[in-house]
Amino acid sequence: MITTACALAAAAGCFFPGSSAERELRLDAVTLPRGFSIAVYADNVPGARSMALSPGGTLFVGTMGEGVVYAVADATRAVRAGLVRVIARGLTLPNGVAFRDGALYVAELSRVLRYDDVEARLDGPSPPVVVSDAFPKDRHHGWKFIAFGPDGMLYVPVGAPCNVCEPPGPRHETITRMRPDGSGLEVFARGVRNSVGFDWDPRTRELWFTDNGRDWLGDDRPPDELNYAPRPGLHFGFPYCHGRSIPDPEFGARHTCAEFTPPAIELGPHVAALGMRFYTGSMFPSEYRGQIFIAEHGSWNRSRPVGYRVTLVRLAEGRAASYEVFAEGWLRDGRAWGRPVDLLVMPDGALLLSDDHAGAIYRITYRP
């Protein structure tokens, strides 16, 4: 039986299945479509989670339980990364990283920090500026993915402080946004249980995001979700409705699923869909361009584990049309040796993938 402590922090160090961290990288077990290959980009980044690339070519990587933020200098100039520096330590769940105007933004549990002129000080950054400390301190689903939108605003999600509950505060179960200086904080979307990845369609500049479904409704429901938010003010159903049409046993009688914005597409149940990116590069074949890649961290309490892979959602006329496996093999014989977290399209078109279980970053490429 999984302990309550691990249930609350399954993504933060309680690795299921297989509780002992296995550091051996088994990339020969990963299968990809014909013409694609995967290689180790960096294998010395313990707890590697969210990634952000600066225009100057520095890759920044957040973590959770490790409390550190990494920097990989000249990341765009090497097929395999070189020196990995720890540029910040002692932070509280510094999962989210974003870069803008020479500054690195880091999302902790309850605040967002800014490290100014960071690339000139990779060996010793200046103390950070607190951009905002207006976020709840609940550790359950308290880790945050952050990114700047096409509107210049910094988007910051606030997860549910529970498995399932109504929001105890005005910012719980939302995606918020604010100006780079922390002013103008507002709620963009509600009814979001736990989003740890989002991106904007490069053609329409509209937001898409993953959301993790609740636990303890059985192995096969509810699904995780890929959601589409073309405008602010939408409600995506949590905690009243899960997926397209599953009313919550406790809260579902208070609202019908028809009152909320349904998911763009239902993903696998309990796959823990985290990072997602539109593919904007030119290395991959044309049928992958403009499509959505999703990193599935993997289930932690399902009787038969699922996820631990990268999936692909194909769009047709701006709508999610299909959901398929792109890369798998991190789960072998019911045990995980790796857990995908975030994706990042590099300037050359390669796709980076972080793995917090193996402490590595991989590089996926295509060659006809």
C-alpha cells in the first residue's frame, strides 16, 4: 500500500512502480517511428523537470525535490551537452522556468523569482528579485510550470490542494497570468485540477494545456485531458466533471458536465500528462509540424502502470483529431527506468525531453 506521504508527492520523488531509482539509461529500449532516433543529451541533471532556452543558447532546467535550478551553457551548439551548472539551490519546488529580456524566471511553491542578467553570471547569479509571492503554499499539486504567452504575460497555474475538492481560495484550480513585473495578476482559466504543461498554437496564438485527472475512480477513469482555451474566462469542469462526461461522485450533483468547456481530447487514464509543445521546427517530416507532443510521466497508483512515454496529438482544422504513441520504452516489465516530464523544440528542430527519474535530458532527431 502506498503511504499517504508518497501519494501526496508521487511526482516529487516517490517513483512508482519500482521505488529504487534506477540510473541506467536504456535508450535501446525506446521505440520511435522510422527515421527518428534518441540519444543522451545530458545525463548529469538529477531531477530534471521543466526546460527553457534563452536566445543566447543557455538551457535552464528546473527540479522539484532537489530544490535546484541548472544551466547548460551553449546548449544549441552541441549535440551532447557539456558542463551542467547548478545556478540556484535551496529553493522550494523550483519546477517552472521561463526566460525573458535577459532574465530567468523561476516558479517556487508560492512565489515567482527573477534572476536578472543571469547568463553573464552563470557561476554565481545575483540574489533573485521576488516578482510575486501571491500564490498559495499548499504542497499538494503546488509545483508549477510557467511560460510567457504571446501577449507578453507570464502564465502560472495553481493546482488543487487535494485529490478532489472545491477550490478553497480564489486562485486554486486555475491558470493565472500576470505582467513580467508581477502586476496585474488575474485568473485566466478555472476548473483546472493540475496543469504542468502548456503551449500556444503558433498559428492562432491560443492556449492549449494538459490537465491531470483525479485519482481513486478506478484504473480506467477518468482520463487525463488536453484542453483548449482560446479566450479567458472558461471553466474546465473540475471538481464537478471529469473528461467529457464523468460526473464526480461527491461534487457532480452540483453542476452538469454540459455547463463546462470539454477537453479538446481525452488522454489515457492516469498517464500523468505533463509537458506539451507544438512542434515548430523543420527537422521532422511535414506531418509532424504544428502538431502537439506530450510527455506522459506515468501512473503512480494504477494496478497496471501506464504512460511513461511521449504521445502525439494530431490537429485537423485547428481541432484535436487523434492521439497516438510517438515514443515508448521507459516502462519495462511493469517497472520504470525513466519518467518523461517536459519537451522543448531546439533551433535546429531537434526535440529535447527531460526525465526526472533518470536525471537526464534526451535529444530526439530525424534523419530520412
